[in-house]
Amino acid sequence: MLFTIVLAACASSSYRAPVREVNYYSINADGTKSETYSRMNEWSTYGTRGLGAQATMAAAYEKAQHAPPPGNQIEIYNASLPPGVTIEHGVVKITGGAPYEAIGRFSIGYWQASAPHEAEIEPDLHRLASVAGGDAIVVEVQRRDRADDRVQYLLGLVLRKRTADAAAGPAEPAAVSTHTP
């Protein structure tokens, strides 16, 4: 009987439900508090950095929300893939001539009371690109329902542009642009 009590006590102390911090909401570009609340639901890293990446990315994304969005230059592909990038049977394939490498897949969810409109999601994509080390994002927007145009989830890929010659130094940042199919 003593063993059962000790086991139950250990089990109850090992899991703690996440607690929403008072300052968890995003910060606007001008430094004011935004009412948008989002969180990293899923992150899968490509390559060798996969172990522990979900928790690391979720924490980095949350931390990035407590500051104005970065001024990084990114390309945003809206439900389309950049030239030379395909997805076959769930696998990202990049042709030899395409200047991209896959960083990871993501899912960002929005709290219902703070769900933004599609035009208001760009700061979160800048934050994601910054913490993931990417400069091109393929995003699929999922809405709450047909009658409500607010965003429920963002799903997609984070890509990084490769330079033609690594010895030549880093590539110039791409201009911010949105590509639609």
C-alpha cells in the first residue's frame, strides 16, 4: 500500500499543465501590446538537429513574441511552393538547381478570442523565420469556418536560401514578397 501512495505522488508531480503568462501576448512593431495569442503547436526539424527541437522551437517562438517582430527579410509563399521545391508523399524534395534547403515543418495555432485576419499574420511569420533560421516560408492558412475569416492555424515549411558559392559569403536577403497560386 505504501508503494502505491508513493507512485501516485510521483505521478502527480511529474506533469504540470502549462500556465498562460500575463505577458504571453505578442508585441506590435511599435512596441505596444497586441491582443494576438499564438503558440507553436508542432515543429519537425529536417536534418540532424531533430532531437528536442519541438520544445526548443516552441520556447524560442514564445520568447520572440515578447518583443516587436524582427525586421528580417523573408519570402512568403501562400499555399504554393517556390520553384524547384516539391512535396511527394509527404517528403520535401528540392531539385539540385533550386537555391533552398528545408529547415522544418510547423503548425502555429491561435487562441480563439485573439485569432487574427490573414493580413495580420506576417509579424508571426517574421518571428518564426527568425527563430528557425530561415528566410522563405511556405504557409497554408486554415480558418475557423467559412463564415469567419479569422485564422485558426498556420501550417507550412520553413526554407533557407542557399548561396551558389558558400565561399562568396552570405547571400543578400530577399525582398519581402507574397506569392499566391
